[in-house]
Amino acid sequence: MKSNPIIDAIGVLKLTDMHFNNPTAVPAATVRAAAEECITRLETIPALAVQLGALYTALGAVTPAGWLPFVTLTTDPVRPFGAVVTDEAGNIAAHGIGKTVDSLVELVRLRLPAGRGEAAA
């Protein structure tokens, strides 16, 4: 798997656990330096990228099993988020653009066919 700030942060958390279990094997200075580097890298992740992940996750919670949500950024500065949900056959079941993650999820949920507004358990 290719390295990215989130995967690296997980590695630092594991390194921290190793330090607490065996402080002589992994010095505190090593853990501290690795944590500082990860924090710096995590802070470079664009906020919109994090929000796209949140949008995808939230749509997954209201999308029926077998259906797929797709998310994107738009060129509209007022409504920067876009989403499409397809059914099992790949047909578009719902779509929309929104100003916030929550407003777009609600819009898409309401546009899903009757009885399909929440994920099947």
C-alpha cells in the first residue's frame, strides 16, 4: 500500500504502543519526531478531501445494499459537493449537488425511490 498521511499516522500510533510496552526499544524522542511529522502531513490534507470522505461515508449509511454512491467536487463555489447513487443495475437512482455534506446527504436520501431512503440492515 502506498504511503499517505493517514496510513503513516496509524503507523505512529502503533509505534507509540511499542514504546509504552518496551521503552528501551523505541525511544520517546523517536515517537515524538514521528508524531510531529505525521501531524504536519495530516494538516496538509485539503479540507474538501476530508469532506468528500465524510460525504461518501454518510451516503453509504443511507444507500441500500448493492447500490453505489459516487461523490465529486463541483465547480460551483456555493454548492461544491456532488453525488450520484446508482442501483444494482447501474441506473441512476438519485443525484444532487449541495452546499454541505449533511444537506446533500439529506437531498439524495429524499430523492431515493420510496422505501429506499435508508441502508438495509
